Amino acid sequence: MDRRAGFFLVAAVLCFVLTPLADPAHRSIAIITGVVYVVLAALSALDRMSRKSSEPRDPTRDAQD
Amino acid sequence: MDYFVIIVIVVALSFDFVNGFHDAANSIATVVATRVLSPRLAVMWAAAFNFIAFLVFGTHVASTIAKGVVDPNVLTTGVVFAGLLGAIGWSLFTFYLGLPTSSSHALVGGMAGAAVVHGGFSSLQSSGLRTIGVFIVLSPLIGLALGLILTLLVLRAGNRSHNVERLNKGFRRGQLVSAALFSLGHGGNDAQKTMGVILAVLIATDHVPKTSDVPLWVVLCAHTAIGLGTLFGGWRIVKTMGSKITRLQPVGGMAAETAAAITLFGANASGIPVSTTHTITGAIVGVGSAHRLSAVRWGIASRVVWAWILTIPGAFAIASLSYLLLGRVAT
């Protein structure tokens, strides 16, 4: 799995876990931040998929992300 | 105004100075690392914008510190004094180690530690502490996301220009603006914490009513102190922030500072005390991760995280001990 996407997903989970703990006035900030990280994770995964499909296979590069 | 109150106010302003001194690298590390400004000019630039931040922001953060961390009815000059000693002690300790920890959370930890010894855990304001605790995690995450997004947007726009040198020149100028905005946000958030502490002391000693806003002389003194601290800021931390976490080009520096500034402006408007250290570090990590996750030197970043985790407990402990030894004298 793309490690960057995984990192972003963990960040999103963290935001959603914090949502009920936050003051009601600030819960939307936590939710929006979590959604942004979900989107970033998806974009990162898509980016990796498109790179892998369009470039020649390089065993050393696969380990970078 | 009795002498002990004056002493506490002087100590609070000293904390503000130490805060500026300790956090100076946050404001200047990226512009120095990317060689946009010399260290001397960079600190003057940052100090000036730290000072004028009072013209831009209100005092919501100060109110949160004065009334949202510890029950105002429990606050005494002794509690505030011990809390400040805890915060200053921890800040100086981590400064000596070269770790960019949060002076803000040291203050919160210090106030909480002294208050608990004085009045028990019931003296803590759970709502305010919960908000501060949530944003300990959220503020660097917001900074990270914004840093990443801004970097991607800027790189995408820059891809249309094939003249890299010209692009970097433009972004170097842009970094002056972003550094100024970050210093405004830093001054606006951090100086208000000291204002909040001083307001708490003034309320506790009946020098101002409980519903009072921050007096103008307190605002001016706090911003002067933090500006002077930034001006005399140390260089020990600058290497960690600017280049050891990830390498920065002018584009990345500008994106990181702009991202951090946006986060701080939002926190100031909402009255949330956040750590400028956390925020700029998150933004720098975000910039690095725009290229690839391995661009971030996670070993350095993890040292920083450990320092953060220990800040509130560390300052709490020093403040508790300080109150036990000294605080009861002034209660």
C-alpha cells in the first residue's frame, strides 16, 4: 500500500476520533480536516497507481513511498 | 498594586520574552534556511511583525487563558507565579537541549500543575483544557494539510513556467510576505497567552473586574516582550526546524509559512491557544510529504514529537514543585 496514503488515512482517523472530544463550536473543524485527509489519501493512492501503470517497473523505486 | 503582583507580572513578561526567544527560530528558520534573509535581518523582520500583531487581532486567546484553563476563583498570585516558573523552567530546559517544544503548552501545563496542588483537580476547567488538548493534535495536522495543498498548488502553477530561476526569485520575495504573516500569527497567539496570565492575576487581586478586557498597557507590554525575545532569539533550534526535518526551497518555505499563518489566524479568531511550534513543524512536514513521505526525516520529527508529549507533564511537574516550595508564601 502507498505509505503516504496510509499516513493520511491515519491522520483522518485521528481527526474523526477527536471530533466528539472537541467543543461543539469546533467539531466542524475536526470533521473538515478529517475529510480533507481522506481526499488526500485517495489522491495519493491514485497518483501512485497512475505512476506505476505509466512507468517501467523499477524494483528500487517501489520501495520509496 | 502590591509588590508581589508586580513581580508576577515581570515574570510573566519574562516568560513572554523567553517564548519569543525560544520560538524565534519558528519565524525565521525557513527564510534563513532558504537564504532569503540573513539571520539578523530575519529576526528584525519577525520581531517587528510580532509587535504589531496587536493591531490585527483581538484578545480572545487571552480570555481563554485567563478563564478557560483554571477556575478563575482558584487563581491566586502564588498559583500564577508557580505556573510561570514551571513553564519557564521547561522552556529553558528544552531550549538547552535544542528541542523546539511548545512554550504555550508549557504555560498551560504549568498553570494546571500549580492549580492542582493549590485547589485539586476540580480547579481545572475541563472544557477549555479539552479544546486545548484537541488542538494540540489538530493544529499541526491542519498546518500539514495546508502546507501540502499549497505546495501542490504552487508547484502546479509553477510547472507552467519553465524558468526555474525566475520562479524561485519570485517565491523568495513571496517568502518575505509569508514570514511576515507567520510572525503576525505567532505574535497574535503567543503574546495573548501572557496577556491572559496577567489578566488572571489582575482579576485574582481585584485590580480589575472579572468581566474586564485586557488593559491596553498589558497588550503593549506583552507584544513588546515577545518582539524583544524574537529579536534576541537563539539559533540553536534553527537548524532543526529549517533543514533537518526536510530540505526546503523558497517555494516550500513560502508554502510552509503561509500554511502555518492561515492556521494561526484561524486559531486567533476562534480564541484557541495553539502552539506555533507544532503548527509550523506540521506545515514543514506537509511540504516535505508533497514530494514523497521519505523526504521527511522521521527520526528528527519523532524527537520533536517526544518533546511535545513530555511538555505538559514536564511543566506540570515543575510548576507543582514550585508551588509547593514557593507558591504558598503568596497565597
